[in-house]
Amino acid sequence: MIDHHVYLWTDGEAVLYVGRDGGFYDFRVFLGRLGEPLREIEARPATRYRDGGTTSIPTVEGELLAPRPATFSWMGSSDFPALPCVFTWSDGRPPVELPRVDPDDYVIWIGAEQRDVTVLVSH
């Protein structure tokens, strides 16, 4: 069961969404297009790096690297902007790189069965 929105990346068309599924290292990964039902990619337990939040999530189709949020010493810490995520396909397709966005700026609809996720722009 998705109990927390962890990451959301989009370029206005493509979307990569990650929700937490219970444990601190257990995630569900979804990829697709803004406004359409996303396709789930089965994830394995993640690894978090000691740099303050970079996370690597292996999946059955490749690996997602989620960089830690940007930190500016003169402004404090900020979640946005941050480096883009990179999803590297195991079959050699070009990687997917998308900018991180604030989930609060979007409507994230999760179906009753927890199998469907759709991301919409909040108006």
C-alpha cells in the first residue's frame, strides 16, 4: 500500500512517480505520461547513500537514481531544485532524465486497488 509520496519528476509530458510501500527502503515505481495511468515497474529494496538522501532503486527493468535534494548553505536546505532523476534501462535504451517537481503542485490519484496511479497538473 502506498503510504507516502516520495518522489515526483516530470518534464510536463513524461512522469516518473515513486511512492513508499511500508518500509523505509520499499518503494513502488511508476512511469508514463502526465494525465494518463502510469505503468508500474517492479522495484527491489533501495539503497540510500550517506550524502544526505541520494537513493538508488533497482527495478526489474533497470535502475533509478534519485539525487539528494540541493543544499545551499546561505539559504538553508531546499528540496527544489535538485538534480534530475536518471532511470537507466537494463536493455540499453537511452536513459530517462526528468526534473524533480513538488508533488504539492500536482494531483496524484491512486486507485482503490493501489494498482493505478495517475498524475495530473493541479489548477
